[in-house]
Amino acid sequence: MAGKGESAGHNRVVSLVSAASELIEIKARLWNGYINVRILLYDYEDNESGPRSENARENTKKPKEFLCRIYRFSYLTLQLPNIIQYFQDFQPELAQRQLWFEYEGVPVKWNLPVGFLYDFLHLPSVVGDIEGSSGRSWTLVLRTQEYPSEYIIPFIYKNHDSAPDYDRCLKEVIVNQLKQSSFVLNGNSRSIMSLSETNSAKLWNSIKTHNLPVYESVNKKILPKDRAQRLPIKIYIPGTATIIQAPISPTKEDKTTSLRDVLETHLPHLFGPKNGNIAVPYIQGVDAGSLLDESLQTTWEIFKHLDNFLYIVVIPKN
């Protein structure tokens, strides 16, 4: 996986998942997992006519690059102030533009967690050599023109200087996601809607500053006090348009629901007794094959993202 701190921590997560006393330690390791990211900025954006001169064509081969570590639980837009500050010497007008990221020709959805994006977009290409890929950077291209609004959410809010207000846009997205997950968990969204202004500010600041204790102190006010009515789950298959957003009951007919139950129900062509398991589920970068028969409630509690959704990436075997 990308980042030594992340890889080492995740190997231990799987071995500790059954020990309830280690839950705090596991969450801390997941919380501090990161992706090494390499951001490239070309002097000239590609367009239909190509760069304007031979000199410009040469410059496109030599992009400026910015190296950073981004937490799996974080979001790309939270890195934009640092990225803009670094690249502004090369492109002074950068702060005024609506920026977006691209991976191998695919626009990257900034509204989704970085860890999930890595697993969905990049992990399939290194899944046969995960240990060997540890420490390698995930390379993204920063784009400044032709924002692909048909593929990714545009930044609709502006600051006083007419620059995109990335923080306000992301905050709105996260709150909307929390409303959705709260409705699934509680049967309504009252817990998130009734947060005080102080707690709402604490929640947002804890996400921006990557503060686990503060985040959990507020998030517990959103989560069910007892058992969840249903669990908010999202399942993705790389290279396809398949997205399964399924509210799952933690129990069925007095039997605890497992990850295997969910995958066999929603992806019977990839999992189940008829075809065998011809795909591998990944959660937070971890091969979750060993978690197939664990309680889905426990898996959700440990691996859920900041929006309280559990993201599962299913990669078919070769």
C-alpha cells in the first residue's frame, strides 16, 4: 500500500479485529493511515490544438511536482491551500481557478475520501504487488482548465476575492453525507440536524485538523445510542459504473449479518456457493477476505469513514 505507516498498521488491523479491547488502538491506526501522493502541474494544459510552440511542447514533458502525505480519512480539497501555495510561483493565477485532479485520464471525485479513491482508482493496478508498492506515490495531475462538471461536482461557492471556496463546498458535501448515513442508522436525520452550532463547528474543525478525539466526541451524538436500525454501506467495482448503496440490517431473523451475506446478496455473480468467491473485497486498503464471516456491525464500526459510510471496493480476481 502507499505509505509505510499505513501498510504496517493495516497488517496488524486484520489480526486485531476480533479483540474488542484493541478497538481504540485499531481506530487510531486506521485514522493515521496515509497515502503518499505526487501532484503534477504542467505549464500548459493540453487542448485540441496542443501547446502553442515547440518550447511549450517541451515544457509539457517537464511538469512541476508537489509531494505530500494525505490521510486516508481526509479529502483532496483540504490539501489545495498547500498545493496552491507551492505552485503559485509557477502559475500566479492558480488560486482564482476552479482546480480539479485527474488520474490516468479520469477526473477524480473530490467529494469522496482519499483512502477510498486510492482503493477504487489505483489499488487494482498494484493488487498483485501490494507489499512492493508500499512507499510508492500515487500520481495525480492537477488541472486548471475545462472543469468536467458532468463528472465531478463543481465548486459553487466563492470567497470574497471570487476564488473557489473549497472548504465551504466540502463542508456542505460532508454534512449531506452525514444526513444520509444518519437517516439509515437512526431512521431519521434528527441527530445531525439538531447538532448545536458549537458542535457543528467542532465536527468540521476536527475533520480539517485530523483530530480523532474531538471528531469522535461529536460523532457519537450523531450515531445511534443503541443498535443501529440499518448500516450505511457503499460497494464499488473498479472499472465499472456499478455502485451499490445499500442500507443493511445488522441482523436478519435473529442471525447476525456478515460481510459475506451482503456480498452474496448484492453480487451473487462474484460471491456465493454457485460461483465461489471470484473477487476480493477491500476495506480501507485491507484485503477483507478474512472478515467475510465477521459481524457486519463490527466491521462497520471499525472501518467506517468520516461520513459514517462503510466503503467496500470489490476487485475481481484475474
